[in-house]
Amino acid sequence: MTKRVQKKFSYLNAKSTVGKSALDVALEQLRITAKKINLDPDIHEMLKHAKRSLVVSIPIKLDNGEVKVFMGCRVQHNGARGPFKGGIRYHPDVTLDEVTALAMWMTWKCAVVNIPYGGAKGGVSCNPKEMSRAELERLTRRYTTALLDVMGPLQDVPAPDVYTDAQVMAWIMDTYSQFKGHKVPECVTGKPIILGGSEGRAEATGRGVFICGREAIKRLGMKIKGVEVAVQGFGNVGWNAARIAYDTGCKIIAVSDSRGGIHCKKGLNPYKVYEHKKKNGSVVTYKGCENITNEELLELECDVLVPAALENQIAKANAGNIKAKIVAEGANGPTTTEADRILYEKEVFSVPDILANAGGVTVSYYEWVQNLNREHWPLEEVNRKLENKMVKSFNDVYETAKKEQSDMRTAALMLGIGRVGKAIKTLGIWP
Ligand code: NAD
């Protein structure tokens, strides 16, 4: 980002979050932003806490006949702007703290792109890679029944996140619908198209990341053609961002997954890597590339770095080694507050998660609207709406950054938290 825009960096006064959780980072972001926008202290206090945190145990019969009990949760952070909205994550490291941070970020994200939702997130602590499809289906259906009282089209609408996909959403929709006695496609988004899913939803987060990266490239006066991109995490978000960038003329020089990464200075064809991963379970055995670690990928010489895996990947220890000119955050919370400060000092243009990866929740919103109206929009219409929404949101954040002479994350948080604060103030704190 230009020095003029990033003159004042609010995180200079940030408290250390080294070795702390995603929730510590989220609360520190809230504290700094509250101060900057003079948020009413009562509203600040409210926003520190989730409205509802539900922890459930999920006993399921494994294929070998044993019963195993999994921990699941759903956190509804704030619903002042509309029904709760947020993904469901299946991962061994899921904790209530992590899910609470992710729910808080969802609240700000929906406000940044100005869609009428509050923020929520769910998770189950499990390792889906070690579970059969039948076990995952039983887990999903049992988890859904545990959420029945708190979810619903006007209450809380889940979506996919790490290691959950359209099939998992189909099981959620079917379970919910079985209990209601009729089909309720609008109770969940990210469904298969045959069951009311939206065209373009599967790729929407990656497309949004690409649009934000492209806008940042323009702001730096660079040309999109030949821009070198490294992507950490070759899942839904990373793969789609990589393939859309590739189709637009960018050079994908590295990708990775949980097993490690591959680097090829002359450029990779992400479609071929995707086929390879589908067959072999990982990108790491793809021929003709240098094998690298996930840590090495982050520090590669490149123009755009897309972290699209998990939280806290760019931290105090490695931020100084980042060589990218732009970081477009596909993942939620990939950068710690100290790392933010270091990137700022290095004049890296960071497009924060609550803006860069908001394409997913945006098209989820379009899916919900289509379901409520029993409509199905063509792909071109969805993509056109997404393009307009992402560019407008990017410009809103960029202009706020310029006006406030701050970095992009501070600007996005100011916009998001500011809008949520205003909604709460207007509603009043009842009774
Ligand atoms: P996914 O399950 O489709 O893919 C995750 C990818 O990350 C996989 O390739 C996996 O191998 C890799 N990975 C896992 N652990 C890793 C590690 N330690 N190091 C490197 N790679 C690792 O998940 P996704 O939906 O693509 O989500 C990725 C990120 O994007 C998450 O932070 C998620 O919260 C965020 N996000 C997703 C969506 C969405 O619509 N799916 C929307 C907004 C944000």
C-alpha cells in the first residue's frame, strides 16, 4: 500500500498476542478499533461476548461398532444486523475459543460487505481424514439435531468451512427438513446446486479473494499479467483463487496443503495440480517442482501471497521474512497483530480477511435470497453481483483507510464494527 494511505498504523499500540489464541487476536482488534471509533463503552462490552455459545457432545457409532463422542459447538456472536451466519469447521484443533473468534470476525465481515446478517461459527473437533463417509454423515446429522433449537432460516444459517463441503450442507439441510416435515433449503447455504445451492457459491470465496488481490494490484500500479502468486492451502478457497488468477494471466508459482508445498518459478498449471491432488491426496508429489514446507512458501519471492489455510500463519517470527508486495487473506485470521505491524513497516499491502474472503458469505446471502424466493439465478448474474459487491467493499475500505490514514485492516474493522455499533445503538439495549 502506498505510504500516504498507510501513514498511521493503529496496531503500533497493540498489546502482544504472541502465543495467544485467535480469540485474543480478535479481542485485541476490537479493543483497538473501539478506541479509534469512540465506540460506546457499553456496546464495546457487549461485543466482547458472544450472544450464545452452545457446546454439545456428539456420540456416534463408528463403522467398527464402537461409540465415540465428539465435541461440537456453535457460537452466535452478534445478531443486531440480521440472522446469524457462519461456517461449520471439522478439524482436530477446533476449540470453543477459536470458534468464538471466527464468529466475531463473521459479525464484522457481514457488516463490511453490508449484507443483513449477524456473525456465527460452528465446529466439531474431529479428524474427517480418518473418518468414513458414513461416519461423517452420522456425525453431521447428530450435530444438526443438537443445533435444531438455535438454527433456522431466520435464526442461524450455517455454511461450509474447513473440511466441510456441499455434501455436509446437504445432510444438514435434510436433517433439519426431516424434523420440520417439509424441505427447508434456506436453513443452510453452500448446498449442492441440485438441492437449491447457488451457481457460483463453491468458487465464491476464491473469486472474492482474486477480485481483492486484483484491486490491490491496480492500486500499486502493477499489471495483472504475469503477476507471481503463492497460495498456502489448496482447498476450496486456495484452489479457486489460484485457478481464477491463472485464467486471468497470473503466474501461480507455489501452492501447498497440510502435507507441504510445491514451488515452480516458471509457473504451475493449477488445474493439473488439482487433478493430481484429487488422485494422490496431496500436492506434494506433483512432478517437476521443488518440494517446500508451508513455512518456506510464505517466505517466497512473489508479488501476491494468499494464505488460505488456517489462523496465525504469519506471526512475529516469520513476518519479517515475507517478500510479497500484497497479502490477500483467504483464510480467517492468518496474520497476528504483531505480524500486521511488521508487514505494515515493510509496506506490504495487506487485504484483511474480513474483506478479502467475504465473497463466500456474499454468495451465501444470494443463495439464501434465492431459496426464500424459490428462484435460481444464472451464474453470470451471481458473478456480476459478487464482482460489484466486492469492488464496492474494497473501495469503501480503501477510501476509509485513506481518510483515516490507516492500514486496510484497521479501516475494515472501523467500517464493520462501526456499522454493528450503530445497529445496536439504534435498536437500544433491551429491556
Ligand atoms: P478446505 O478444507 O477446503 O481447505 C483447507 C486447505 O488447507 C486444504 O488444502 C488443507 O490441506 C490445507 N491445510 C490444512 N492445514 C494446513 C496447514 N497446517 N498448513 C497448510 N495447509 C493446511 O477449507 P477452505 O474452505 O478452503 O478454508 C480455508 C480457509 O478459508 C479457512 O481459514 C476458512 O475459515 C476460510 N474461509 C473459507 C470460506 C469458504 O467459503 N469455504 C469462506 C471464508 C473463509
